[in-house]
Amino acid sequence: MYSHIGYSRKVIRQRLRRQQQQQTMRRMLSPIDSQSDNSMQFDEQLTAATTSTTTSSFSQLHEPIDYQADEHDNINIGINDFPDESPPLFSGSSITTAAATNRIMKFSLYANLDKLKSKKLLQLIKSLLPSPNHLLTSHKQILKQCGRTTMFTAQHYCVHCSDIASSLKLGGKMCSSINCIGSQRTLQTHELTEVVTVNIRSRLESILSCNIEVLTGKTNHLFPSGDISRFKYYRLNTMNKENDNVISLILHADGAPLIRSTKQSLWPCYASIIELPPPIREYKSNILTLALWASRKKPDPDIFLDFMMHQLRALIERGTSIFIDHIEYRFLIRIQCFIADLPAKALLLKTINFNGRNACTYCLSPGQYNNNLRTMLYPYTLNNYQTRNHDDFVRAAKRVATDAKTNGKQVFINGIKGYSPLLDILHYPFSIIYDYMHLICIGHVPTLIRRWRQSENKADLALVDKKLEELHLPHNCSIKFKHPLANVDDWKAKHGRIFVLQVGIPVLVDAIRPLYLAHFSIYSVAIILLHSPKNTDEIELADKLLHYYCLNASRVYDESIELYSLHSHLHLASQVRLHGGLCFHSAFAFESCIRYTQKRAHGTRNLASQISYWHEMEAIFNDQRTTIRKPMCIDELQLNNKHMDAFRHPLLTLLQKQFPSFIDSVKLYKRYKTEFLTYHSMIYDMFYNCNSYTVSYRQSNNDTSIMYGNIVCYLEMSNKIFVFLQSYESANNLTMASCLQLPSDINTLFIKKLNEIFSMQVLTEDNSYIVAKKSQLPAPDKSGLVKMRFQKQMMVGMIIRDGSREECDRSGRGLELAIRTDAESETEFTLSTQNKVEPHNGDSNSSSTAKLVKPTTTNSSALSSISELVDRNDKTFDAQKSNIEKEIILDVQDMSSISNVPMVSSDSDDFDIIDAMLDELQQTNQSKKQICRKKRKKSSEVNPTAKRLIPTSNILSDDNPTTAKSTTNEICTILKRIENTCQANKIQLEQLVVEQKRVSNIMRLMFDNQKRIQKSFAKVQIHVPLIDLPCEGDEANDNSISDPFRKSLEWRVGTSGPVDVLLLPSDPTNKTRYATKVLNIVFPREDLENIEPHQITADERYLFVKEAVRSKFKLDAAQMSLQWPIFHEAIMQKRRNNRRDNRESAKQSST
């Protein structure tokens, strides 16, 4: 359609997709009559539907629709309960001024209005409201009403010379450097670099205030076993001898384009708080924006990070205190790690780029340039695993920086190009980590797919595309594979993540070469183990698998695959040993914030300031308290509902046998909501293209075997919640390893882990048989499985008998009797234990099957306790597929969903330094060990989690057993710290006193010079009023200035009665005219002319005018001292003018 124009295929696909969306919107906006007809037809079809509740049968009648999130799926779990004491919007209004402003500004944020449009919107609404009203119409007034000040500072630099640009009139900028080509002229927008730095302490205070219940409550169960807070580096980093609270930050920086015409880009620097649980710490409202760089060139770390590093160093060394709900919390800041992709990491750390010879940030392995490929390779056989050292790195960086200043040439030492400010707060290389989103999801995975695309058959790849398109994932994934493997460049990071973690191996079976599939399965299992590890054994296994994968990568493909990105995989296991699972320190949340931040920029000027301003508005008006809600059931379901027809009899049988006393009080529900996730049921998801009801669970807490099932519904009995589910059984004769042609020297632990992660499961009670002609059956695949259509459904199975029809019928009946079991017997077995339901990630494999499925057969069911649902982590995406046409379920198991297993960091030789530091810190905390000696056995079974905030007043409390024995020592430590602080303040005060005396002397000299100048002007009859220096007794003598402002000020004028001079109209820009009006009222003309100049200041009428001006314009003491001499001079000038007029009139009358 657009081919003759010459657009790319991506643009054409986007336009076609946009046209389809427009057509869909036109159909939705069709006349009401047609809509009502469609809805009636749908209701009639729904009423005439069969009673089968399986998803497959329902999908034949109604096409499933995409799931739309509701209030129970909303991740915003905050509440806003702050008091509103502002006045009504207008007289008789039921809404306050603050509430109206809050709603309007929230709409401006939602509609993404710019600053000018939001201001015009406020003015428009104010004009429509009854007058007078108190609606604010400027952003300064809004900030003042909220009691806030601007939390960011902006600075402009010249792009040509990187010097500070000076401000001109009307907002123009000019370079201050004389030798720059941009000097002596106004710089254009694309010639400016804007750097914005946020007040980190104020932003931290805002975030901590909103999450104080999470930070101080009992929320340790919300931290998974693989979280960053349970591993070695966090425990080392958060130890402090002063027993202060610690807030640990994860830093991230990356770039994104802003304006295509001028090639301007935005580089934000973000931070997240580790002490918040994993789902909450990644909310957009809890991500700190530390600094912004907006320019057409890449950032200079010395300029970009200067003020931000100054603030962070102060918070790290001295800490700070904040007050939340009138309670003081003192804390220190610690930096856990720095995340960035390879180009941004090299830029901000001043190291060589990823295609250089010494690009590795972790080890000293050198690269080898390949002349044929014309690229730098890192062969596995030439690896040097010597870990970089922080002290050596800093010395080399300083030496390079010194040589560059001395010689004026760029020098490299082991890939180091200079000294980065980040080295002041980070420990190299342990704090410089690899981001698996860039390295794996949009890096190595698309690279592998491109290589498969070049060598594999297009028909096989089309089959993979079809499988990916038919995936039924949980509702919270929001992932659709719209782009085929041929367009893998259009994939986003989330597609690569779910492919390597969840569905890659199942959909590639029998689609690509066995060698490629076996090699990829090793890579996929290794990444799954490191994604959210349960114990150190999984980390060690993943480390071995990655070494095996990298060793054979050049043999499977060619040597061109051995880039630095592949070499980086060798350090992922060491990174996980220190910082936890890959999913807990990835850039997914930060990259989402970058896309959101880009939308806040409007126009082409001051883009970084605009973004910072709207972030500030969000912090003010989206200031909601985060609370952790208790698990609950939602969407009640009636037992006589038609969708329960196929399950009603087994359910009643179970209840009568096990819970006869609760049959009348039992309640059924469609969904179950935990702290952060919502589980669905088969009945709820039958209308949608998602599967959030297939779960994994354990028979008991001590049982290591995992079972699977489909949740039919949830039951609430006696304040306890149970789940009614269809149970799966393992297909023992079929494993994932048997579908792959694995090498003979592969680790047996890998095979066991592969079969455990991708577990073959089958609904045994739903299996049946059919008799068909042999000529109608398709040829079996490599696994001996066949597919055929039966009753409008695609069946997958195997041939169990080949013979006459009578022989096949006889074999089928015997098979049915052999596999048919009693539902009650399984119920008795299931109810004998307390099952713990865990989320299940599954995918259907079209090339594997059990016996053929009969859609109308009722499945065997089980009733299990789900008092504690295990959380599904958002990072693992909990991918699962329940294909409505196939019944083999592949368990792509979420590692983070397994119950917490003790995590003991391995003692690797690479981390001897950290182990020694830990031992030293442990020796300094012997008192704490003695206090907790009684609970040592219990605490050793569970890893420590993120530290909780403790009020400063409670640190020295006698009720705290942890600090009871060391209270005296801590008091002495605090007193010493106070003494040192007082001594430092004393020195500073002495310096201030000396400086103040110097300033006073300078001011005296200036006033003396002014008096000389006044005398010189007086000789030519030019009067210049001066502002004298305030005397020590002026404030004591002038009582009117310290008095409160008067609401009314009356003066009696003859017999006409008193006049309130504060009601006289006035112009704030011309206060002298108002003073003259009051002077005419209180001073008759003759009195003003006859009064002497030295007597006027003591006259009560003069003091009345002074008080009227002060109260009318709300002038404080400082303002009165500056402005009243002008009013005094105006009064004296009026006296002189009146006397001059009298003399002239007297002369005229005499003549």
C-alpha cells in the first residue's frame, strides 16, 4: 500500500496497525441501535451455550478477548489521607481550594499538558467559577499553598566549550568564554547543554514518608530468597558502628533521544531504594531522579555528576535526619551498585568502549583483534580471570588524568581513560554490575535468533512464530509476540526475557537444529537459575553451564560470536553471589521511567527543567501512603451458576465428605488477591486470552516435590480460604531432556534441573480415546505424537492400537477402565495435607501428548488449602501457557515462587577481600552476637532481609534488648559526636563574626561616601534621600513594626464620622499614592505647612500614616526600613510643594 513511497517495512506495519485501530474505533463508535443489537445477540448466544466449563469449548462459541485490568489489578496500592485545612473554593462551595487544585493538577499530569496550557486551564476554570473565588492560577501560588519549594537547580553550559552560559534578557544565553565561537552572541537551543540536579534529601524524604508503613512494618516476608537484600554485599555495605538506619540505593544512567531534528538526547540518572520490597521499589513514584542531562552531545561525567556527587558524599559521610509524623529518623546513605548498558557504563566510568582491547570491567582478559572480521574478539581460550582491584584501578585512573592534563594527549592504561567521580562512592569492580536486560534480553538472545534465521528452514520458523502467537500468558504479563522471528529487531526487552526464561525451549522443539536447540537449552537453564536462585548450588551449576556454553559457542556457530558481550556472561555468577538474582538488579524499571520521562518534555527549550518541574508536581499531588493489604477473595460466585455445572457435583461431594458442617456457609469466588498479585480461576479466565489459573503447589511445606493444577474456584469457610482445582500428574514417560539431543558430556545435574523446570504434566482424568481410520491420521512426529481435529477441536495424542475396529474398541474400553479413578479417593489423599499453592508457568507443546482429550469429560478435582499463596514476582513474568486445544502442560517454573531456601554465599577465591572485611566487621559486633545467642539456630535458617527503619528516639530505648547492654557506650559516642559538632560550629561562628565585622566596616565606608555625594548634589539644589544605617535602638523604639498587622484603622474626620483608611483603594505598584491619600485625610493643609521638619516624625498623624502603609501592604520590619524613607521623602516633598504654592499665590494676590 505504501511501497511506492519508499518507507521501511517497520513504518508500513505501524501505519497498517494504526489503520486497523482506527477501524476498530469506528465500529465501537457506531450508532447505539447497532450496539444494542450486538449485545442482545451475544447474550442469546451465551444463554444457548452448553454447560461445559472448559476454556476450549467456550472459545468455540465466543472468541476470547484481551484482558483489561481493573481496580484489583492496579499496582497503585496507596491511600491519601492527609488533612485539608484550606478554605472553601468560593462562598457556599462543598470543595476546598486545595482539593480543587489537586484535581486540576492531577488532570494536567494525566493529560500531559505543558506548563502554559495548565496555567490557562486554571485561569479558564477560575473565570467560570462564581466571583470571588480562591482558585490559584499560577504555579508559584500552588507551590506556596503546598508549603513546597523548588527541589531542583538548573545550569546551562555551552556545547562548544562546556563553559557556563550566562543569562541574558528574555531568557537568552551567551557563552562566557572569550575564545569560544559562541561568545558575543545569543546561543541557539541546540547549542546549549542543560544540567538539572535534584535536591536528593528532599526527594528521599518525600518517598520515605509515603512508604513509612512498609519501611517500619513487618514486611520481611515480602523479600524473596533471591533478593539483593539477602546477599553478601548488601550485608557488608549496610553495616555501621553508629547503629544508624541505612538507606541503600541502586544507581542507573542511560540515554534516550528527545528531539530528532536537533539530535538532542536526555540522560537521566535514577536511583531505587533497596529497603523497599521488590514490587514496591520499582514503582515509578518510588524511583528517584537524581540528575538530568539534555544536550545534543553525550554527557561529561565531571559536569553531569558534579553537584549530585557532592550531595551523595555528604549523605554517605554525615547522613541526615527527617521527621515523619513528628518522629525523627536518622539514616545514612549507601550505594549498592551502578547499572548501565555497556556504552553508558564506559562513558560515565571513563573506560574504553565495549569494542576495545581491555573493555572488561571485571577481569583483565585482553581482547584480540580479528583482521578478517575487523572486530575485537574475546576468545574463551585466552581469558585471564584475574579480577580487577579497586585501589589499582583508582591509581591508574588518577595517573591517566594527570598525564592527560600534562601532555594534552589521551592515555590508556588497561582500558582506563580517566578518573570518574563515581569512583568516590563505588567499589570497583564489585559495584559495577552487568544489566541482564541489555546483555541478554535485547543483546544475546536476538543475536542467536538472527543466526537461526540464516540457517533454518522458513517453514519451521513460521511454526515457531505460530506457537508464540498462540501463547496464553498470565494477565499481568501484557506481552504479545506480534513480530515474527524474522523481525526480531522489533522485539522489545520483555519479549526476549520471556523467550529465554519461559517459552524458548518448548516452542523450539523440532523447529531448529538439534545442536542449536541443545546449546540454547544450556544457556536458557543457566539464565533461569541466575534469574532468581534458591541456593548456592544453583548458582554454581549456572556458572558451570555458562562456561560450558561459552566454550562451545565458537564450535556451534563460528568465532564471530565471541564478542565482549559473550565474555561478560562468564561474570554473571560472581555478580549473583554478591548482589542476588539478576531480576532484582535489572534496568527494566529504570528504562520504563525513561520512556515516561521523555513524554514530560514539550517544545525545544529548557527540556530538563520542564521534566523536573512535572516530577515535582507528581511528588506533591500523587503523594500517597503505601499500605500492604491483606489477602482476600474477590468476585463472589454462586454455586448454582451455570459455569459451575460441570464442577458442582464433585465439589459438593468433597464438601459433604470433609466439611459437612460448612456446606451452607461456604462462599465461592472467582479471584484471589495477595499483597501484589491477583490469581484468577478457570471460570473467570474463560472469557479472556490469558491464563492466570494454572499454578504449582506442594503437598506440604516439607515436601520438595511440586504438583500442578488448574484452579476452578476459591472457597471461603470459617475464615479460611481453600482452592478447588484440577490436578495434573507427571508424564513419567516423557521428559524435556528426552526431546533434546543433549551432548554426552553434559552435567547430569543439568538434565535433572531441565526436567524440573520444564516439567511435562498431563490431566489424566481428562484423557480418553477415539477410533479413527488409519488413513485419516497424520504421520507421527519424532516423538511418536499425532495431531488431528475432532469435534471442532485439535487433539494431540499417540496411537495405542492398530487393528480392526472391534479390536480398537476393546483396547480402548480396557484402557479407559485402567486409567479411570475415583474423584473421592483423590480428594481424601489431597485433604490429608495442607497444600501450599504456588504459581505455575506453563506452555503447551504441540509435538508431545498423552492420550486424546474428550472436551465434555469432567476432570478430577481436589480441594487444597491456600492460606499462604506464594508471591509471583513481576520480574519473572510468571509466564505460562494453557493452550485450549492441547493438554500437555510444560512447567516453566518461576524460581522466585518457591518457598524461601537458606542462601549461604559461596567462599569463592575472587572474594577473599570481602570475606576478610566481613570477618572484621563481625568481630566488632560481638555484643550483638551475645544478645542473639539464644536465637542463633532459628536465625541461621533464614537469611537476613533489608533493614527496617528505626526511630532515632528508639535507638537508645531501654526496652530495646539489642542495645540495652551498650547504651552507655552509645551515649558516649553520641556525646563525642555532639562535642565535635559543637567545636566545628564554634569555629564557623568565629569566622562568621569576623566576616560580619568586615562587612559592617565596608558598609560604613559606603554610607560615608553617600553622604559626601549628597552634599555635592545639594550644592546644585538636587535633593537625594539616603537610607541611614539602622541603629541598635531603632527596633526597640519602633514598636509599630513589631506589632501585628491591623485589620482596620479608623481616623475621625470632623463631624462626618470615622474613616477606615485600610479600605481605601490602592495600587501595589504605586504605594506612594496611597500614602498621599491617607496624608490628605489626617493632615489639614495648614497643619502640614506649619509643622517643623524635626517635629513631624514624632507627630501622631505621621505615625498613623506609617501604620496605615505597613498594614495595608503587609510590610515587615526589613521592608519598612527599606521603603519608608521613600514615603517620608514624599511627605516632606508634599509639604515643600504646599509652602511653595502658598508663596506664589501670595505674590499673585499682592500684585
